[in-house]
Amino acid sequence: MSKLWWVRTDKLQTVANADLHRLQQFMHRARYDANKVVYSSSLPGDVIYLLQQGQVTLFQETSGGARRKLTQLSQGDLFGSLGLVESGYKQGQVFTDSSAVMFVLRKKSFEQLMKFYPGTGARLVAFFVEQQVQHMQQRDIKIARYASQRLLRLLQHYLNNPAYQFNDQPVPFQINLRELADLLACRSDVVQICLNNLHAAGLITLDGKTVSWPLTSKAKSK
């Protein structure tokens, strides 16, 4: 299943003009009415859209069937589902907020671009990949800010529970990133960011695969 991603115009302007010009040469111009579905992850991937006029909103369908707004794009912004870009949002959808005009690059045209201008194609793909990696890293950090508090409450429940103490000291919590990710409704790498943040703030002691409070008997003796 293809993933939805986007690049804003300020980032796109860092691409060489010659590469952007060649990209647009292989695109066709298309008009879209307001309140129409432009893209859905259920459709075949490898499509790129460059907004020339109008505005669109990007959504993600959650596991519960609800729609979550991702962002809103306007003139000069680019979005797509190029399969060579692994980062992105599953179950994505794009709707027009108003009538819009876009340049569209579909799979066959992209393959022609790669065939006739392999250097341009390689640079564009590398740029798109880099932008999405940066975007997803920033997103994970943002999510971790909220998930850290929930994770701390979960650890407090465990480490303050007398049933999990030995000689009046809490038994270290064994870390299972996948289980914690399920409990916090996020990814395992986000959980690791949360653990690192709590450790850096001095709220927990992170030691390999275990978590304990900073004021253990060992810490008090120092």
C-alpha cells in the first residue's frame, strides 16, 4: 500500500531549477472541483502532485475509522505517493478545499523521467526521501512529548506498586518496546525517544533493558 507524503514550497525551492523544470515537463495539467478526492492510499501509488492553484487538505484514516487531519497545502506545495519514498502516512487521503489546478506525474511518466534523465530522477528521489525522513523524525519528537507523560504514569503505577517491590525497593521494570508501543498507541521508536527523554530529565534510571527510579538504594549511597 502506498504512503502519503508532502514537501512544502520553501523546501522545494532548494532543488535545482533545472531538475524542477524537467520534472514539470513530464507532468500533465489537471483541474479538480472543490470537495473532491484527489488521492487515496487505496489507489495505485507512484503519483506526484504539484499545486499550481487552490488548496487541499491531507487526512489519515485511523484504525478506529476516524479521519485525522495531517496538514493543509496550497500553491507551490507538492504531495504524492512515490513508492521509492518509504516514509509517509498509511491510509492517507487528499481532498480539495476549493477548485484547484495541479501538475500531475503518474507512474509511466516518472519511469520515462528516470529513463531519459536518470541524474535528475535520482536527485529528486534522494531529495524526497531526505525530506520525509526529516519530517517523520520531527513528528516522532512531537509525539514523544505527549507520550512521555503517559509513559511516566504507567511506570509510576508499576514501580510504586508494593507487589513489585523487594526489600522496600521497586523491582526494575523490564522494557518491551512493542508492548509499550501498543499501550501508548505509538511506534516502538517513539517509545525509545520517550524513555531517553525521561532518563535525560532525571525522572527515571534507564539501564539497558530495565527502568528504575533515580533514588534506588544504590543511588542514595552515592
